[in-house]
Amino acid sequence: CVEVLKGISLGVAAGESLAIVGPSGSGKSTLLNLMGALDVPTGGRVLWEGRDLASLGEKGRAEFRNRQIGFVFQLHHLLPQCTALENVLVPTLAGGAGGSQEAALHRAKELLSKVGLADRMNRRPGELSGGQRQRVAVARALINGPRLLLADEPTGSLDERSADEIAGLLEDLNRTQGLALVVVTHAARVAARLPRVASIREGLLREGTQR
């Protein structure tokens, strides 16, 4: 058994934002997967408001992720045959948003407008730029009203201008919607935008405050 993370203790409160940095293979994505209930730790606990996520069981964790957590990855993972609007609506098919599909459709349109794609919602991914596709992915992550947004290298495949736009969008959502935000990134300019930064090296976490 390989020990990936070593004695890490980390808390993130509602409305806080945190960047996690470190070299490839240091455990950044593993930590994010544990925070997002995608993985279960072999030791220690991941707590959500005092409740151990491992106790929910596989089905319970899936329902928890759909209701409480939004994920944005380096690759947007959009369905190529679906429009931007249809892609944003995909997480609602599991019933996580609650309410009617009409309400979900209204929220999806609002989110696409908020991320600057009001005039692109009926375009398919192949008709959008890389930055626009990532904006769709952000809107999709928010459709069920999560309280925690986890972003794993969300700007890694983008040019500098698009990366700055996505980083700014995530900051704005954190500030205006009270989302807790955790961003794993190799980009120093992205990490520098967030008030808290934690670095991982060889499974060990060190946290400092940037501003």
C-alpha cells in the first residue's frame, strides 16, 4: 500500500477559497478526490459538518456529491452531441436540483448568462472555444446549487487570457454566491488570486496565507 497523503489536516469553511499547489504526483488530485467524496481514505476521516463521508456508503456518497459538490476539471468532459444548455442540464437528470425540469431549465439559462454565454447556449462544444467550453463546465458544476466547488487544474488546457477569465469567474462565484472554493493548480498566477494557499510535496501539506 502506497501512502499518498501523510497526516493532512485541512478545513474549508463556507465562502472560503483555497488554492492547492505542488508538483505532479504530490497528492493534489488525490486530496481533491477525497474532499469530493470520489474516494474514501484508507486512514483518517473526511468530515462534512461533522459527518464522516465514508459512513454514507457508495450510493449515499453519490447522492451527496450530486447535491452538495460541483466539479470542474482540466478537460471539460462535455457531451459533444449536446448543446451547451443540454450539457448544463445533465446533472439534473439524477434529481439533484429538486423541483421541476422547467425550473432546472430556467436555472441553466441563468447560469449560462452569468458565465457570459447567453448567446451560445444552443451551440455544441465543437462550435465553442476552449475557454467557452470551460465556462459551460463551470455552469454545469453549479446547476444543482452545490455548497462546495472543486476545480482540478481548471485552466491547465487554456491560453493565458482564457485562463485569467476562468480564474476570475471562479473568484466571482465564490464571492457572490458564498460557495466554498478549492482549486488545484500548477499555475502560480491562478494560485496568487486566492487568499489561502496550501502546498503539497511528497504527501505533506503546508499552508500559508498569501494576503
